[in-house]
Amino acid sequence: MFPRLLAPLVTGLVLAAGCSATTPPASPAASTPTAPATPSPTVTALKVGDCTANPEAGTGTSGPLQALPCSKPHAYEVFAILEISDAELPQPDELTARATKECLPAFTAYVGVESEYSRYSSIYLAPDATTWQDPTERRITCLAGAADGGLVGSVKSDTAIFPALGECTARQDVSPLEVVVLPCTGKHSYEVYAEKKLTSTTAPSGEALTKLVTSVCDKGFTTFVGTTAAKSKYEYTYFIADAALWPKVKDHRLVCSVGSPQGGITGSLKGAKK
């Protein structure tokens, strides 16, 4: 099997820092799937709902890609399996076309949102000349997750884009889908201290957004840190989807975090009073 990346266009989301909005970062361009340099692992043992390591890390041809408990750190989760009925191994571009046509809609059904509006990437595993010799390997395996690994829990019905309450992150001057969640016990830049789920059918803007940020982020900052944002050495940032993306994404939260773009923060800022 060879893993290939399905990389649809990831559009921008609003990221605002402090009390003023900043320009959304440029969106990464979609790229053509390419074969990794590692040997193709066998995947017969995997089924929908199984979690596993990053296939690009290499397992060699001597053993299968093993299923891992989704409750433990992993990289990807199988969300669809497509059987190949062709008498001969299809060309790579044919496999890519089928994976694009069938894996991506299956991703939407499984995760709950289109892949371009998800924090998870989508890859697929397809047979090469060696693994094609085994009839049980004649399948396309669609997986969702993150190449860097460290995921805990299932991607099924997980439509969140922004970090969760209590999570710490690296720098935030990147696309929201590229924000890296880090252990709060280690060095990080920001910590999520408040969030509010919105039920409106349209994104708040103008005065409504200002009032929302003031009531959730600004007041929450004082409660969490122990001093006002105006007097603190730290800033607060917030994430929220913009009006254009509101109908397409399903993470309708205002998410507030406290920290510094310089990073180097260790531990929680709760009660820091500075």
C-alpha cells in the first residue's frame, strides 16, 4: 500500500488578536498527492473506526499497519474502505481519481464537515505492485487525522476547528487550522480560558461582535488572570469563523486565549495577576 495525501483547499478563518481584528492568514494551496518514499504497509487488518500510526512513518512490507486504541495517541482513523474489483492494478492517477471521488464525501459523512473546513487531513492507502499480489489488499483505505500524530479520541462527528477550553497552543499568527496544541506543562504561547457557543444562523459582526468579545473574552480575562487585560503583561486573542464561512463550518464558537506571541510560557496563567 502507498499513502497519498488528499489536500483540498483550506480557506481562511478569522483570527483576531487583542481587541482588534487582524487580516486572516493566506490559505495554503491544494497540492497534488505524491507517493512517499517509505515501503507500502499492508492494511488488511484495518477496518472502519480503527485508529493507527502515520503510514508514512514506514512499516516496511513485512508486516501490517497495526490498529491502535483511539483512546491512546495516534495519527489517523479509518473512515472508509473501498474495494477494488479491477482485474489488474489501476494506474496511480486512476486510484487518485477514485479516492478523491469517494473518500472525500465519506469524510464529510463520518467527520460531519467537508474536509476543507476540518482540522483533520485526509489521506488514503492504495496497493502497489507488491501488495496487489495479495487479493485481500486490493482496497483503498481512507483515513482522517494528522501526520504529526498525538490525537486522542475519535474524529467521528468532531467538527471543531478551534482549540478547546483548557488547551494551550503554539503561536497563533498562522491559519487557525495550523495552530498547534501543546501541553500546558511545557513551553507554549497561549492558553484557552473562555469560549461561548453561538446558535445564530449568521456570524456576529460590527457592534454585536464587539459586545460579544467584551462580555466573553475581556471580562473572562479578568476573572481568569486576576487583573484586567489593560493592566496585564499578556494579551488575549480570539477565534471565530467569519461571515462567509459561517454556513460552511460547524464550529460556531467564540474562543478566547491568553498569552504572548513571544511564547515561553510554562504552566497555566490562571490567577497569574500580572
